[in-house]
Amino acid sequence: MNTLAHGAGRKWQRSECKGRLSHKYSADSLRQTAFGSVVVCQDKALIFEEAPQAYKDIDSVISAMKNAGLIELVARFKPVLTYKTSGGCGE
């Protein structure tokens, strides 16, 4: 089987994120990314749980996988829009 990480992986548990980030960032400030893209999320708790700061640095994760010979980098994408939902129908 050939599988790899689908993302950078979390630095913090979801329950820690709001406490770690809310003194530095407002929910509204997390609706715009460093790339200039927009995050659509109506749930203020979820926007903190899914903030980029809650995840490991993707560049170091990609570098580690490349250095281990697990991947060959062929493209880099920039998100335009991110939609966050906790799941369920009718949201």
C-alpha cells in the first residue's frame, strides 16, 4: 500500500485551541489566511480548532517526507476558499 499524510497534522488538541489562540486572534481575524484566501465558518469554536496555528508547519512536514524519499514534490497549491463545518446535514 502506498499512503502518505493528507496534511501536516495537529500540534494541539481541539479542546486547547481556543484558549491558546483567542488572546492573540479574534474569530474574524482567522477568516482571512496568510495566503489572502477566505475561510467560511459559522462556528466560532470550530474556526479556532481549525486555525492554521493549531497545525504543524507544512513545509517541515513536506521536507521530512521528501528527505526520507517518500515523496517527489510536483506542485504547490494556494487555497482560494476554505469551508469549515462540523458535519451533519442542513448547516
